[in-house]
Amino acid sequence: MKKPPAIFVTVMVLFALGLQSQAAAPLKLIQTIPLPGLHDGDFDHFAVDLQGHRLFLTAEENSAVEVFDLTTNKLVHTISDVKVPHSMVYRADLKKLFVVDGGPGEVKIYDSDSYKPIGSIKLKEDADSSVFDPSTKYMYVVNGGDGAHMTYSFVSVIDTTAAKKLVDIKIDSDSVEAMALEQSGPRLFVNITGKDVVGVIDRGKRTMISTWPTAQVAKHLVAMKFDEADHRLFVTTRNPGKLIVLDSDSGKVVSSLPTVEKSDELSYDASQKRIYVQGNNFIDVFQQGEADHYALIGRVPGAFSAKTAILIPELHRYYLAVPHHGQREAGVRVYEVLP
């Protein structure tokens, strides 16, 4: 029997490997929601209203908050009276959306039925990242720093029920990024990017109680998530692009893995023990084995400068915001999360 040409064998092997790779991919692209009205410019954060089947997205450089219907995957409204929207908190019990606007430096409050503005809370300029404590209904917001021409930053505590600022917690750095909140205790973890350390704040005392350095592994901390059950804190860096895992009891780095460049957000799925890191051109998906063992199980094609995403485990969906670039229209890619 005549043997097939070597080049034919090579092509077939590569084709088979490609099929195997597609079959094993942890995310499957199922739809793209077009956003034709947006020009070049980054997105920043998502927020979800599960009960109302809505998804909110801040288009920070387009001065808009986009609202999507999760049942139809269609754009249904645009909030346009914002300057530089960054992060959001949605309170279903109050039917209010709290939007951190870095332009004027404030938290703007909207009625979520009419989308009309109903109040605001003044902060420093360059207000950006936030995290919400469901037990107290407090919102912790990063503001100040280099973007406000300040040598230090604040984590401001907002009472979302009373719609007022309670206190500013001073951070001795001009650059602070993401935060994560401990549910079973009083700690708030903060990426103090300007000093390449993770800060630990006691929310009750409202003071910094510890700092954990990461510069020995990588610099420029960006995103953060907390696996409270396993006492592991996940952070991403940009110099170089890495996923760093810290012991949340000791602050010790227990693992680090290369990941996508220019990451800006990460998601953690406790049910599947998976970590999703999106950045320039790709989404990296890591599988957690034991608390100190992690493996890259998929590098899913993303898009240039697509750094904003949200995992919604209840819907088995992952949403990636893709900015306008050249001939590419802005949109939101919808992925099915596979077992």
C-alpha cells in the first residue's frame, strides 16, 4: 500500500490537533452584540442585575453606560450623562444603580427603572475601582491619586442606603487598583499598584494592618479576586503578565503563572474552580487543582485591547467587551461556559 505524502500526514495531524483543541476549549463563542455607535476607546467594568435580566457596561472613553437585556442579548438603553464611568454597584432591593464617574469624581445614582439620575456622592477626581459589602451595604471606592494630581489615594466608604460618604481611608500611594472583600472577617484587600504590594485593610478599624510585596515575582498589580474557602488571593500583573496566587492568611506567594498581556480584570468560578484572565487578544483559563496547584487549560481567542469581561456562573455565560478598533466594530462577545 502506497504511503501518503509526508506533507499530507502533517496537515492531517495539525487538523486533528486543531479539532481536539476546539473540543477542549472551556469557552464557546455563541453570539456578538453589536455596539455600532461607539468610537475608539476602552471599556472598564460590568455589573449584573440577575433578577431583572440586565447587564451594565461602562464605556469609559465613550462617556456612556450601556444596558443589555440578558434574555435577548440586545442593547436596550444607554446612560449618557456620565463623563468617565468606571465601576458600578447595582442594588436590586432599592432598584438603584451606583456608577463611579472618574471625570467629576463622584458616585452617580440612577433609578434603574427609568435610568434617570436621582443623586450623587462627591469624591476626589479619578474615582475608579469599587467593591460592595452586601452585609453592611457599604461601597468601597478608590479615588484620588495621580489622576487627581495627588501623591496619595483614598478608599472611600459609601453608605449606599443613606447615599452618603462615611469616611476616607488614606493610602500612601498615587496608584491603587482593584479590591476584594472578605465575607467571614473584616479584611479588605487592595492592589496598591504604585508600591507593588497588596494592602490589607481592617474594615472595622478602617486602617491598613499589613502589606504583602509581589515585586519579587512581578510588578504593576491590576486585577484581584478572592477564593475565601481555600484562603487564596488571586492578582494579575502587567510587568510581566502574570497570575499570582497568595496565601490570604500569611501573604506568601504560593504560585505564579504567565498569563495574557495587559490584563485588566479576572473572574473566579468557585463551583468549577476556574480562573479567567482576559487581556490583549486572549482569554486565559486556569484550572485550580489543590489550593497551590494551577494549570492553564485554555487560551481562547479574544481581541486587541479587549480587557473587560464578566463571568456569570448562574447563566453559564462569559461576556467580553470588545472596543472599536480600525475597521472592527465595538461589541460584546457572549461565550458559553463549558464543563
